[in-house]
Amino acid sequence: MNDRVTLSHVYYEMRVYGKYLRVHAIDPDSGQEAMATGPLSMGETTLKNNAKRKLEYILTKKRREGRS
């Protein structure tokens, strides 16, 4: 069964902490948020993708738990 959540719209919040970048991905519909942190050298796009994928995983997991 493929009931994986894919988000078309995500809000991002980014903060720099020294040599690290923390990215929060926020689902505007549910308000759920996920965070990814890594060195600045990883790049903003990579960290945004990681945060979004983590958010999709969390929402998928919650959806599956709600059905059981």
C-alpha cells in the first residue's frame, strides 16, 4: 500500500548557528514541522530537501497510525 504523503507547498525557516544551518520545514495545513541541521557546506537546497522529506515521513507515519 502506497499512502505516502507528498507535499506541494512547504514553508521554510532557516537560521545560521556558527558554521551550521538549521532548516525547519512546516506544513501549512497541519502546522506539523520537521527540522534538519547540517554544516553550511552542505548547502541550503540539500538541507531544505532533507527537512521536507523528514516532514513527509512524519505525516505519512501519523496517517498510517490514524488508520490502525
